[in-house]
Amino acid sequence: MAERKFWLFKSEPTNYSYDDLLSEENQTAEWDGVRNYQARNYMRDDMKVGDGILFYHSSANPTAVVGTATIAREMAGFAVTAS
């Protein structure tokens, strides 16, 4: 069995907050708009269904991990689900 990994997902709460994820249908959303190539490569090559996510609010006061989620689909239709 593959080892479960954990990833840090960063979002500005004014653009997309953890509460926004919780309000999505099935508490699931596609994660797009990633501009950093290394982050995109991790999403494409290394993140697997079932891996854990720490949902981090940047540009907030205070900055903090505000919730957890789980990888629901791999890169072709990448989605996260609140957990």
C-alpha cells in the first residue's frame, strides 16, 4: 500500500476560502489557477487520491492552517474535498 502524503494548499481567503470549499456541492472543488510550475508538477506527478491537504490561508491575520481536505481526483480533473 502506498504511503499517504500530506500537502499544503495555500489560498488567499478573499479569493477562495476554506468556507468556500465547505459550501461547494459535496464539499468538492477543482483546484486551478496554479501558476508555480513546481507546484503544478507536484499536482500532476505526485499527488494521489486519498492524500491529505492542509488548507492554509495566506494574506490573512493571522496566517494559519484553517482546515483539512483530501485529494478527490488526480490531475486530469484535479479536485479537493473538505474533510
